[in-house]
Amino acid sequence: MGDPIYVFGFQGTGGNTITLSTGVVGGFTGEDMESGGKQWIKHDAQTGPGNSGGGIFNQDGELIGIHTRGVSGQGNSRTAFMRPSALAWGLIGPNVAGLVNWAPTASTPQPQPPQPQPQTAAGTAWPPALNTGQTWQVRIQGGQWTGEWSVVVGQKDADGDFEATASLGSRRTEALFFQQDNILRLNIGGQYPLARCRFDPQNGSGAIQGKLFVFKDANSDAEEIGTCVASQRGTQAVQPVQPQAAWPPRLAVGQRWQLNVTGQDLEDAGTVTLSERDSDGDPKGTVLFKENFSMVVYFYMSRSGAALLDMTVPSGADSHRAWWRCRFEQQANAASLKGTLQTFRTDANGQISDLKDVGACTATLSR
């Protein structure tokens, strides 16, 4: 986030001429434009209907996405969305007849012999090899992030980047290791302000040296505020996973959960039945409360690592507009959950508003 972008297209202003606008990457979102993921990339460049289908480029002139849509918020500026080029190429490649990679001609620069790559402490080519289970010690100097962080590398996400967990004393938050343009980046934090360690290609042995940046919000530029020094501390042994004993819960179609919700003037119990998967592949179903009152439910994991059980009425004016949410943070027993009951609303574009805590939830896996 915060990387500059350049958008070309016919915005419909200033005559029928191609127009350049600039902005920065504002964030990422899933297919439904609400959940976690990287199926859409948000940006703040000025765009119009004539930009749809046009290219968006980084400062090196590389195509990084295709402008696809824009959404106007309530009383704020318009947010634009692009599809990542990797996703777009998957659609273009198989469907454009005759699309080939041209062989070099006499006027085309010929491939050059491989050049030596910067070496890391382990003697391997840059960037350092990341693997699930590794632990990195990251010494940060700068603002509220100052300290000796321990970063444990987890599984790869849908984009091939490594999700991780970062700890500083009793402080614990999500993190993400990813590589772009041969630069290794480490994001620390699940919400703004967000810290980023940037490690450019380098030689030498020992720890890798980098710069610390902070993003105050989705629309702010990156601000350099300090330094990062990272070194690998070995690989943790992978422990066997016991059924429903370790976080996160193994959510699956066919499960039933016994749900209890309590709050001011509220106490109810019901059975959640997960019967199918939604368009993102997450379990979906119904909850049947007392007096045969039913709601549609979506049970999924957020990018911050919390399990979210979202509930809404299946029909009527408030269908998919007024919501209950049970939010379960990481806990020891993933088959017997305790969490917070929240309420919120969504607009026609799926944007959340009025999120507030109103009570407590428990959910126990029955089968």
C-alpha cells in the first residue's frame, strides 16, 4: 500500500483525448469488496467511465492492473478499484487468439548471461528463502514499533505471500511477508497505522538491513520513520494438529454449531447449520433461533485471524443490510468459542457502518 500508480484512459473530460491521472494504492479487498483478500486493489487516482478496461502502471512502467469500477461513498470521495494484472492475464491469455510471446529479432535486445545475484547470510541468492515455520527476529527503531519483534512465518495466502504473526512482549498482531520488484517487504499490523519494513537487495553476511515506513491511513503516503534489521533464528518444528484443538477452527459444510447470544434485553439460543459455500468458498447456511426465527449466516476467517459469524434476515427491506456478528478472537479451543456480539449495517455497495459491540456470543461445535 502507498505505492504510486499511473492511470491512462479517456475520462470524458477535456475532450476525447487520452488523460493521465496519478494516485496511490489504497488497500486490498476480497471478491465481495468487504472481506479480506486481494481480488480487488483500491486506489485514489481520479477516474471516469472511460477509464474502464484501461491500464494502470507502476513507476517502472509495468502494468499492475486494469481499472474496472468506482464506488461513491457516503459524503466522501469516490474510491476506484482495479483488477490485479495477474488475475486479468488469467482471463486474457486463454481467450485471445494468436496471443504469443514474440521471439527476439535482430533489433530486439538479446538475453544477457545471468548476472551474479546478491548473497544473503545463508549464501543463497536474494531474496532470502521464506518457509512456513521460520522465526525471524526483527529489530525496529522508530515510533511505537521500536523493539525486538519475533515474526513467525505461517502459510501462504491465495496470492503466494506468507502470512505471519509478529510479537513484541505481550503485544501480538498479524504480519505479511511479500516480495515485489525484487524488494522484500514485511507489513506489521492488522489495522492503521500500519508499519512496513522494506529490504532492498543487498550483499554481505548476517542480518539484512532495511527502512521502516508507516502508513497512517488508506489514503496517506508512506512516511519513512526509522530502520529495521532482520535475521532468521531457525525453523520451528511443525506440531501435529489435533482435530479442532488449535486455531483457527476448521469450518466446513455439514457442521452444526450451538449458538448462544446475550446482550441488553436479549438472550437467545439457536442452531447454526452450514449447508453450502459462498462465492468466496466460505461456509454459508442458516441459524434457527427459538420461535422458529431464522437468519442467513456466513462463517469465515478475517485477515486479522478472527473467526466471524455474520447473520442477516433472509428477506425483506433489511435483508443483507442489517447484521449481527459474532466475533471470535484466537483462543485455545477452536470447537468451543467465546466472543463478542456486534451489530452493523451495510449499504448497497457492501460498505460497513455503525459497527458496535452489543453483547456476547458462544458457539460450540456439535458435529
